[in-house]
Amino acid sequence: MAVRLQHMSRYKGVPERLQLTVSTGSPARLIVKRRGGFMSKPLTWFGPPIVEPMDPSVREQLWIRSDELVFVDRLLGRTGVAAELARNVIARFDVIDLKPKGLRILRAVDDSAVKKRFDRPLLKFGRDYELIETIASEEWKLAVMIVETLGPRGYDAA
């Protein structure tokens, strides 16, 4: 499978981000985002609808959109996936997007919620390579769990 890790710089209110892309197949669409405060519910005019997973702790922390609820419950049924989702979806810019042709995990690096979680100073000049390496390794662990759980089994991923 083709894997790509891309570093994206800050831009007008959008924090510095890391994007991990894995070329793999999926029978259904899955989008995961962090629940925030007021007005955090995603618009669902286009794409899959919001689903309510069986696990109540995940339901309170994340917005999950999918074509198939069974697909979501199969992913969350694996031990450790809920903890990895909580570890990887911290800021409001963080997204896990599984499409029929690939998996994309996008994580903020210099958002205040991320810096608070990793106990980093809010202002630092230059890149924090240690934090970037930590976030990249967490993204990779989650991608491996998702691909192993929902990866191509008996269908054409192309």
C-alpha cells in the first residue's frame, strides 16, 4: 500500500498540520471528528449521515459519520481503537476520513488543545520536531489499526 506523510504549514487561522494518507480500499465511508462546544455539529448536506455508535463514551466525544453503522461498530469493537481515536482526535481540525480509495488522517500540530495535551509551551518559535515525531507515530498506529480492522477482505480495493 502506498503511504504518504505530509507536513502542512500554518495559514490564516489554520494551524500547522500533519496528514497521513494510506492508499487502501474500504466498503463504506467513515469520517470522525472531535465534538466541540457550541455549533460543533458538522453539516451533513453532502456525504454520509451522522451515526450513533453502541459505545456511549465514543458517542459523547466524537462525531462519527458513516454509510454503514455496522462498519463503525466493527471498528470500535476492536480493543484499543477507541483509545487510539481519543489520542488522535484532539483539536477541532483533526479528521479521520476513510474513503473507498484511501485513508486520510489529518492532525493539528500547533493548536492550543494539542499543546496542552502534550504539555508544550503555547509560544515557541521554529518547529517542534519532537512533537511532530510523536504525532506522526500516533497517526501511524491508528492507521495500522484501521487498515487491519477494516482493510480489504474479499473485495476489490481499486
